[in-house]
Amino acid sequence: MQRYFAKVVDNRVILSDSDIHHIKNVMRMNIGDKIEVVNDNILYICSITELTPVRVNIEEIRKEDNKINLDVVIAIGLVKEQKMDLILQKLTELGIQEIIPVNMERSIVKLDSKREEKKLIRWQSICKEASEQSKRSNVPIVREVVSLKELAKIDADLKLVASTKEKNKMFDYYLQNINNYAKIIMVVGPEGGISDREEEFLCNNNYNRVSFGDLIFRVETAAIYAASIFNFYGSKR
């Protein structure tokens, strides 16, 4: 069944215009077809009763909590649109709870307030669609773009920064005590990487350098790789 995130008020499902378009014109559903609707971690099994306009009837209600047992935040340096779209999609599929775009020295992309507002709407939409596709029970939050100083103030039990300087301390060095952490934040730089000055600043603010091994990853690969590691360890909790 196709999944949609929608509001449910007084046992009435309120689908967005984009969801209605998807039901009618993309999936070409008919009366009697069933869909899944998620609202506030509650799963509603619904059947379509009308198409003009689209109306659905709730047939079954289930409590659902499909997420990894670890609150992971990925902070990613601003990157080009195509790369950012891929990163958001894959981090969502891998169970990341929160994504923070960061304005860094080597970020090619620069956003003013108007462009940022449009980007945030687009980014949140990508995460919503990826959450529906991957059968998540929630949609990760995409925060507003922050500076490195603002990022340093965010609290977490474990703070990591992807580093090419560190060679020995890989993810297993920190995650062998995974049960000690309720929240982890991971920083990945933009296309040109994190500058030495930025890395030192983060390390002076309780971040720990983590190595990805001998290989140098592209930013999108690094973000997806890190999310995959957290997904693996989180599933073992």
C-alpha cells in the first residue's frame, strides 16, 4: 500500500493537494483501493470511497514507531542542489531524525533568506516523499541553515566531525558504547571539505574527529556512509 503523511482530525483524513494528485494521476487509484496514512506515529489503513473529490474511510488504526533506536542528527555543509537532494533522500531512508544544513567556508552554495525559505520547503518535501517510500512512521526535520558557531551550541551526548586528519579513531571506537548515547550529531563538510580552521573550532567545542579510513569520500558518499553506520548500530540497541 502507498503511504502518505497527512492530518487526521476527528477521524477524518485531510490529504494535501500533492497527495491527491499522486493518488489520482500518478498511482491512478480507484474506489476501493487502500492506502496507509500516518499522523503522529499512528498508522491508519484507509480505503478510497470517492475520487471527485478524493475521500477516504478509516478502516483500521495501529500504533507504529518505525525508526532506529538512536536520535541521530547529520549536519551537512551546504552543497549543490542535486547532491543535497540525494543526501536528504538517503538519510531519510536510513532513519536519520534531523538534518541541519550548515554554511561553511568552502560551501559553493550561498543562500539569502528568500532562497533559503524556498529551499527548506523543497527539502522538507523530499524528506516527506522518502519517508513515505521507506515506510517510516515520521518525517525527519530539516532545520534552517546555521553557522558553525550556532552548530557548536547544539547539545548532544556524542559529537563527531568527519576528518581526513584522523587516521586511527573510526566509528567503532566511539560506537562500541552506543548505549551510553541518546543523541549523536555528525558533521560532514561540503564539496571542498571542512577547513582546518573549522575543524579545530569544532574540536575546541567538544567535537571528536572520526576517520572514514584511508579512502576520501565525496560529500554525498560520506553522509550516506555515516548514516548507514548509525542505522546499523541503532538497530542493535
